[in-house]
Amino acid sequence: MDGPSAPRNGQEIVRLENAHKIYQMGTEQVNALAGVTVSFERGSFWAIMGPSGSGKSTMMNILGCLDRLTSGSYYLDNQDVSRLDDDALSELRLTYLGFVFQSFNLIPQLTVQRNIELPLYYLGWDAARSARRAKELAEEVGLGDRLHHRPTELSGGQMQRVAIARALTNDPQIIFADEPTGNLDSATGEQIMELLDKLNQLGKTIIMVTHEPDIAAHARNRLHMIDGVIDRIETGTYETGKDRQKHSAGH
Amino acid sequence: MRQAKIARNIALGIENLLLHKLRSFLTMLGVVFGVGSVVAMLSVGEGASAEAMDQIRRLGSNNIIISSVKSAEEEQAQASVQRSRISVYGLTYQDFTRVAASFNHVKQAAPVKLTRKDSRLRERSMELRVVGTTPQWFDLVPREIVAGRVLMQADEDERAPVAVLTEFGARKILATEAVIGQTIRITGNEFKVVGVVKSESGQAGNIQIPDQEADVYIPLGVARTYFGDISIRQKSGSMEAEQVQLHQIIVQVEDSRYVEAVAAGIERMLEQFHNKKDYAISVPLALLRQAKATKRTFNIVLGSIAGISLLVGGIGIMNIMLASVTERTREIGIRRAIGAKRRQIIYQFLIETVVLSTTGGLIGLGVGVLIPFLITYFSGMATVITLNGVLLPLLISMAIGILFGLYPAMNAAKVDPIIALRHE
Ligand SMILES: Nc1ncnc2c1ncn2[C@@H]1O[C@H](COP(=O)(O)OP(=O)(O)OP(=O)(O)O)[C@@H](O)[C@H]1O
Ligand SMILES: [Mg+2]
């Protein structure tokens, strides 16, 4: 697996090298990713930003092993995954990655418990152990009393908590969150971000797409995209309007 | 471990199907009716043919039965002017001697002379069918002995006026009294009852089983001397007289291989000695074969109907499953994103269809067992439920689940998670 361009840095968990993703629309080509080279470290918290259509979701799908590059390489934890087959990518998602989506993507027919248990089912856990784990995680996200509810009986914030609990079930190395607060009001969004902050502090790598600067402010690194390429990378926290308000209120 | 996993998958499949109870039920209805009708038809068909074959077998598969029949010319002659004419036809004592003696593979033969006579025991009286025959008859048409003994060669030799009754006749004429040793009078002649045999009733094809009625068996020689060969019947004002020596000859062949050859030989021989065709030869073995062939045809027709109805049921399931896959595209996308492999998505949908079709099969089985039960209960028609008749439709319904579930399941596995997740 170790080619000439194998990763050098032990701290690195994700690296794209000259990544291209081209969608063929009839005669037209859409360069959703047009040569991206970037590397994320283990335990980092990234916000990917940029205008609509700039390729943020495309990049997330590639990084999340849901999609494959047209050309270039993708190293996930030092493993070149650009040439893995569908089953191997599924296995990676199952054991290594967690997903949180803008529209929650819970299965509406299943109870909260069953939704959280879903990855464990594919991991082959038995029913009793799965149930215990689901309860533990539901409590962790503050929904210990909603295990037998259906998603339709929950608020948006609660649904997103369930989604986060589900993303944590397999104890993933990386959590991908594509606009996790996009469908929530700002107060609820803050609560969700607090959860993600906590997870990051516990050592999980978090890669998140967002439009909102207030949300992006939770990330230590921000990557701005335009037209399928990286526009700029910002590192370190910055003060948002909200932060300033908080600070002045506190003083 | 593996069983636990399969059990869990099935439990989850059932859980999923129960989310849409009515839809699931309607989906399996096709299989319910398919399997139900197959099981019901099989058991009715099996019952009918088992009954027919049993009756034929009771006639003896190594036997040939020659019966006297009134030839067509005789029938006409009698119907026309000559009213008081005695019609003479049928098998003769000589025929019997010849048949019994001139064929290699004939093991034994029994002559049968039938007359209907009033019989009485003290004040009780009824009409019995009097069967004059030889002891061989009881070998050829085996009947269980209820009491006493059957006819013996000595009875024949001594012209002993003894009688063997069928259980049915015995009960009618002798009521509850002890039977053996009683004397019954048959048109003035006294007979000592020496035995009682079991009655058998029924009809096999066109052949009358000789003792389906209340019969009394007496030695042939006795029947001949007491009652003669002429019988007179009162018929709408006019008299009808017939002279028939023997009504039947039952021939037993050593081995079923020779039955048809011997039957053909007998036919040729009778042709020689009779100038009219006043006899009929029936071969139970041939009837048995015919019955089997009929059953085979029946099974083919049944199989086709069953096949078509199960096909329709299967297509019904496939149709709903395809719709369900489209409806659940997003769910499939979520499962795939979380890490489900294509194969696992296939399993999930396949298990659902197999659970559907097998449940349909089980319900259909219940319906299919109930129907023959009701038929037997209300009409008395025999029905037989065989193990095959139960297992086969069940296995087929399971196979239908796999066959018709595979395509929708493959469709489900082909769903692209990225597109599915955008699916609203
Ligand atoms: N399946 C596809 N087929 C064709 N073109 C696609 C497909 N998916 C994305 N694209 C195109 O690729 C480009 C990048 O899309 P992407 O979804 O990554 O944008 P985005 O940055 O996530 O935008 P938004 O902020 O609106 O979510 C767009 O021009 C889009 O039209
Ligand atoms: Mg997007």
C-alpha cells in the first residue's frame, strides 16, 4: 500500500492529493473537485466553508468513503482508499467513520433505540449488548427517556442528537457532519455544536461543512472552497459577533 | 451463533413488515390463495383417487372378472313383440370349466351365480342376494371372517344346504341373536348358517363388487339344484324371464405379469363359443393403470393451475417489493452510509419477501387443510392430506419469496447512497 507518496506524518489521519471529482452531465463536465491537496490531523476540528456549489459536499462524500475520486489519491489513516471496492469502503464506514447530516437522516419507522443500534446490527452485535450501548449513548446526548419514541415525535434538535448518538455507536475515528445545524434554529444549533465540541475534546476528529460563521467558529481550522479548489485555510479560533456579545455580557 | 443471527434478521424483517400490516397482508394474499387451493385440490384429488384405487385393488389386481351381459340383439328382441320369450344368454358352466382348465397361468377361478330371493328367519323376512359359488371365491375376493367359517369343498361335494352371510345381512335378518347354527329359509329351502363375513360396500368403476349388498353365499351346486338357471321378474305388467347359468367368473392369475395376456386369451376363447357378445371382461389391473394415468393427468392439470396461481402470487409480491424499495430509497441510503454492504441490503429485502411468502404459505396451508376437512365433514367425500401435499406448497412458497424477492432486493442494493440521501 505504501507508494512513493505515502504519508510522512504520523499525526495525519486524512490526506487528499490532487483530488479530482468530475461529474459528466451529458456533454458537459462539472469539476466538483478540481485538484484538491489537503491533509487533516488526528483530533483536529475542521470547518469546510464556501459558496453553494463550491464542492463542499462532494469533498465530504469522498472523505467519508461514500464516493470515489475520478483521479488523485485519498489516504485515510495511511491507507490508500481510492482503489478499494464497494465492500471495503462499506467496512471502513462501518468501523471507522460516523456521519451527521443536515436533514438528520434517521429512519422514521424505527424507534430512537433502533436507529442508534443500526451500525451495531451490521457490526454483528447481539441484541442485548446493542440495547445497552444504545441506552448509554442516548443518555450521553440527553435523550435517555426517548428510546422508544419515533423520530417524528422529536424536535429537530432532538433528532440531530439521535443522529449524533448513532454516529458515535461504532466509536468512530472521524465524524463527518454536513451542515449539522442547517435545519436548526441558532440556539439549538449551539447545543449541537457543544456536543460536537465535547466529542472533539474526547479526541474525535471532526470534519464539518457549514455556511454559518458562528458555527464555523467552533472549529480550530477552517477551509474555504471556491469552484472545486481550496481558496484559503484559516487556523486558530476567531471571535464572532456572538462571542463578543457573550464576553461583554460576562464583564 | 449463526442461528441466533438468522433469527434476529427474521425478527427484524417481521418487525418491518408489521409496520404496514394491511399492505403486508394484502401482499401475501396471492400466495395464501395459491397455496390454499393447491393443498385443498391435492387432498381432494388424492382422496378421490385413493378411494378409486382402493376399490380396484380390492377386486384383486391379479384377477380377471368375466360377467354375463345381455347382448344388444337380445335386448331388442325382448323389447319387441315376443313378450313371453325366455332370453338365454351369458356365461355357462362349461365356460367356467374351460377357463379354469385351459390357461397356464390361471391359479384358480370361482364361478358366481346370482339370484334374488326372499329369505326369512321365523317372522323376519327380507330379500337377499343369493350368491352361489365355490370356496375359491373367498380366496379371490378376500373377506374378513366375523364368525364361523366360509364355504368349503366338502359343502360343494355333499351339496350341503349351508349359508355364509355378510355381516350386514346377518344383522338385518338375525338381529342380535347368535348367528351361527341358525336356520334361515330361502324361498322355502332351509339353510344352516355356518359363518359370517365382513360386508364391503362400494363400486369400482363399472364393476360391481359381488357382495356390496346383503348377501348370502351358498354352494354353487346347491344354488343350481334349488333355484335352477331361470329367473323370472315381474316388470310393469309383463313377465320377464331370463336363463343365465353363471353371472360371473372370477379368475385369478398367478402373477400380475400374465393378467393381460390371460384376459386376451379368455376373450378369444369366449368369442369361439359364444355367437353373441353376451359377456364382458374387466381387468382390475388395467383399471388400476388407467386410474393411475388419470391421476397423473389430474396432477399435471393441478400442477399447472397451482403453478399459475403461485406465479400470480409471486408477481404480486414482487410488485409490492419493488414499490417498497423505491419508497425506502432513503432508508437504504442511510443503511449504506452507515456501513451496510450491498449483500446485507439484499438479505434484508430477501428476508422480508421470504417471510411474507412463507407466512402466506402457512396461512394458505391452514386454509387448504380446513377446506378438505369441511368437504369431508359436510359431503362425506374422502380427502387425504399427504405429507408431500403439505410440504411441497410450503417449500414452493418459500422458493417464491426468494425467486420474486431477488430482483427487488438487487434493485435495493444498487441504490447509490449519495443520491439516496438527497432523495426527499
Ligand atoms: N451527482 C452529481 N451529478 C452531477 N453534478 C453534481 C452531482 N453532485 C454534485 N454535482 C455538482 O458538483 C458541484 C459541487 O456540488 P456540491 O454538492 O459539492 O456543492 P456544495 O458545496 O455542497 O453546495 P451547497 O452548499 O449548496 O451544499 C455542483 O456544481 C453540483 O451541481
Ligand atoms: Mg452541500
